[in-house]
Amino acid sequence: MICLLTISSISQAQKIDHIKKYAVCYAKITPQETSGFELLILDPDIYTKDEILDFKKRGVKTIAYLNIAEFETYRKPALPESIIISKNPLWEGHFYVDINSRAWEDYIFFDRIPKIISKEFDGFFIDMVDIVSIFPNFEDKIIDYIKRIKIQNDDKILIINNGWVLLDTLKSFADAFLIEGLFTRYDFKTKRYFVRFEKEYKDRVEILKKLGKKIFTLDFLPENDKRKYFVKSLSLKYGFTPYISTIELNKIYR
């Protein structure tokens, strides 16, 4: 199984190794709006299978957002409130859950993932792996989830969001990593955007370069902010693939 998984992972990684232009958008967009993009990370619930196939016919890789550690109220999941641990203070309608619960595990593997597969997405973008920074006791379960997702869907591309604490462990299963806010920082209290100093990202860049994986960077700046050219050049300088948006991720930016 391990050998087969390794071969499959290499194959899936090759499918995205050449990607130079990608975008993340959780509002509904049309294929016409995304002309020139090679890979898109999308909210799977707002698209039909035919709409996803339309993107794919145009040669675009479609990756579905999958939150594996938060109860998202706007999706109206049929889950017991008892699995909720606490509210995510940064995002409205997001609640941390007990990922060890059977109800949550069934929701991910028998509800969310099958719905994504039924719409013909090319892969998964796994969010909230970093919950282990808040709840260290979830580490083994997060690793188990990622392994299981990859093994059961070895024909799909697997991109992991951040996951700093588990990078070395998860690199065996990830085809790529997406790193948010590597070169920029957003202050949720003041609603201001900042470009990081080199001392803030230098060590992290070195860690990422040693992974031997495709690295997508997702940085945040106000619309039409000219600093985006500097931030993009930083990402490219280190061999990464950049995208810059506002924190809302509700529009395509070029």
C-alpha cells in the first residue's frame, strides 16, 4: 500500500508541478472570469457538476475546499451541537469541533467528500490542519484523516493549507502545500494589511524549500495595492507559485 501510495502521489504531484497561475475564490465565478488560470480552489457547494466540468473542459484543474475541523453553519450540516468545542473568533459561523467524534468523522467521509467527488473535482484543498496548534491532542486524528483521504482518493490531487506543525509528517501524502500569509499579514482587529519583514519569513522559506513539494503562496492585500508586485516577486524568487487576494477571497484578482 505504501509503495502504491508513493507512486500515486508522485503522479498527482506531476499534474500540478507545472502550474504557474492559480487562484482561490469562495464566491461563485464563471470560466470566462478565470481565463488564463490553470488551477482554481473553489467552494464545492456553490457549483453543479456541469459547471465544474465546464472549467475542466477549458483545461483548468478544479480543487474543492474541505474544512476538516470546523462546523460551518452556512453549510447547514446535520450534526449534533455537542461536537462543538468553541467558536473561531476570527470567522463568523465557524466553530471548532471535536474531530475525534464519530459524527464528525462520518460527516467528512460520508457526506462532504462524496459530494465533492460527485461533482468531478480534480482534488481537495484541506483546511484547518493547523487546529493542532490550538488542540495538540488532535494531532494523531488529523494525520489519520489526511492519510485516509489520500488512500481512498489516490486519483485526486491533495493540497494542504499551512499545517506547519505537521509539515514533515504530511509531506508523504500531500501533492502540494498552500501557505497563507507567508509574506503578508492581516490584522483582524484593525482590518489592516501589512507586508512582512524578511526576518519574519526567512526561516519559514527555508523550511518550505526543503520539503521538495510544490508550494503555492496565498497572500492578502487591499484591491489595487501596488505592493502586490513586490510580494509576487518574492514568492517567485523562492520558486513558489503566488496568488494575492483580499482576506474575503470573494473575487478573482490578476
